[in-house]
Amino acid sequence: MTPRTRLIVLAVTAPVLAFVVIGGLAGRTWAREETYQHLRVFEDVVSLISGNYVEPANMTRVMQGALRGLADGLDADSAYLPPEEARIYQAAQKPPAGDLGIELTRLYYLRVIAVRDGSPAAKAGLESGDFVRAIDGKPTRDMSVYEGRRLLRGAPGTTVQLLVIRGNVADPHEVTLTREATSGPDVTGRLQDAKTGYVRIAAFGPDVARSVAAKVAELTRGGATSLLVDVRNTAAGPFETGFAVARLFVPRGTLGFKQMHNAARQPMTAAPGDGAITLPTVVLVDDGTSGAAEIFAAALSGNQRATTVGGHTEGRAAVQQLVPLPDGAAMVISNGWFLTPAGEPIHDKGLTPSVAVDVPELEFGAPPTPVDLILQKAIEQLKGKQG
């Protein structure tokens, strides 16, 4: 290895080494021979690129790709943030009011987790599982979830163009959406029939527990003796609000656990006075059920308080930590996650419903199916509880 190559290797590996040291100081888990073997291989690869690539390589670009790969190898919520993006993230400025109503994750490209009821994205027909391949012409292949969220926000009334893929990669769809201020209540409800109440939780906002309690009380006064709680396509809200709503239904026991790095599991339990809602309950879930909604569903299902009906959930319940790097960039690392009452991870695993319902995927732009198969099956389950 020439002196010049050694300098290049040192320059491009310094952020990785700094990240490893910071991680080691935080948790002492990096100081293992296996890790340093990988770092030696990494150094060899950088040297190989520097000495053998057909033209002088852009080592900054190479290094950023390597760091993105490190984060992608962890989970969809961990990310490498270049210096400019890291500064925006750390500034924690209030985002513009205009939004499209999309919750994002990463899987090669940015992928839609869920679409908010009545939002511009919902009106355009976007669904959970759609891939956003470009935002205003900017490819999302190397884009973090955090940058994607920032690009989707803007002043109400402004437009953003998305290149969306569903199913067939060879058939992308260009969709132009107009940003709107978030509107509509987090919780709505109705009498599904004379004795069945239906509660829709569109987002787990700060007042969601109070809103759910009020809506269930209203439906009970209207004659409801059983309850459907719909958290399909629900991904927004702080994780802790999932426990707050679960406490309305579960009178005692463990609702779940919070597991932080290098720390004992913290049980989240019901307290005296919890469990005021006693109606037989079925919870509707699907692949857009994420975060606080998953914590809520897991708490009720794990305590035999409700049957879950629908599809396998997203699996997104991790707590992130920002780790600054010496060059101004940063890594966002998942350093904690939430577990079910049985102690099983939710993150990257998701929840399997008690009763699975297979819902066929619709072509982009096709009208919704006339029959809501998951709702239909949930009503059948509820009538079985009543009978």
C-alpha cells in the first residue's frame, strides 16, 4: 500500500472508526475481535478501490455509501445522515404545516407504511406497501427516511411529484399531490349496528386516550354492547400513547416492555383504576398498523382482552438515538425497542393476527373493493364472542 493510499484509507475510515469507538464507549459491545476483523477487511476494500478502480474514485461518495450500508444493515429506522442533513435534524425546527399524510420506512427505496385517512395521499390512492422511487425527481435509493419526510413537507397549497411503484417495477406511476395542513380527528366512531360500536383510530396523538374513552362512552349510551377498534393503516403517534389507550381496556397485568440498550427490561403495567372499558372487543390490523398502534394491539391481544383480525403488522417499534460524527455527519441508531407482553420483539417482526384475512392487492388507481373483508371477518368474530 502506497503512502498516498494509506492517507486515503485513513481519511475515509476515520468516521467509521469514530463511530465504532463511540458505540464501544456507550455499550462496550464493539470491542470484539470479530468487529476488528471486519474493519481490516473494510480497509482492504478501500485500498482496492483506491488502487484499482478504472478512474480516480470519489472517495467521499464511496465513504457515504459505506456508512449508509452500515445503517441499512441494522434496520429501516437507523440511518446515516450527511453533514447538511444532520444539521437540519439536530436543529429540530418545526416542520411546515403542509403534508401529504404519508408515513415512510425504507426497503431499498422509501416505502409507504401507512396513509392518513382523508389525506392528499389517500385521495390519490396511495396504499401501504407502495414504493416511492423519487420525490420531485430526486431518487430515493440513497435517501434516508428523515430526508424523505422533510421533502414531503411544505407550505399548504404547494405541490410535490412522486414516482410510485406498486407490484410491477416496470410500471411506475407519476402522481402530483397538493400539500394540505393535517386535518381530521384522530378518533371517530359510529354504531356499526344496533349493538356494535365501531371506533376508528387514525393516529395516536397526545389526546387519543381521552378521545377513545369519550367515543366509547358515547357509543355505549347509544346501545353498543361490543366494540370494533380499527387501527388499520395507523402509524402516527408517540409509542407511549399505545400503552395509554391499552390501559383503558386492560385492568391488570403487563401491557408490554421497553428494552433499552444495555439495560434491564422495563415492564409497562396496568394500574389500579385501569380497564374502564369492559365491552367485548376485536381489533382490526393490517400491514399499515405500526408503532403505537402495534403496541396497543399487542397489549390487548397478549392479555386476552381482544382478538386481532386482519393482516400481519409492519413491525416498527424502536427508539432512536442520534450519534454525531467528527465530520459533522451523524448516525441515527435504534438503541431500544418495545416488546409484547410475552417479551417478544415487535420491531422488525410485527404481529401475527389471531385471525388472518387475505386481502387481494389492488392495481394502482383501481376502485376499492365493495366488501371490506377484514371488517366483515371482525364482525363475525365479535358475534362469536357475544354468542
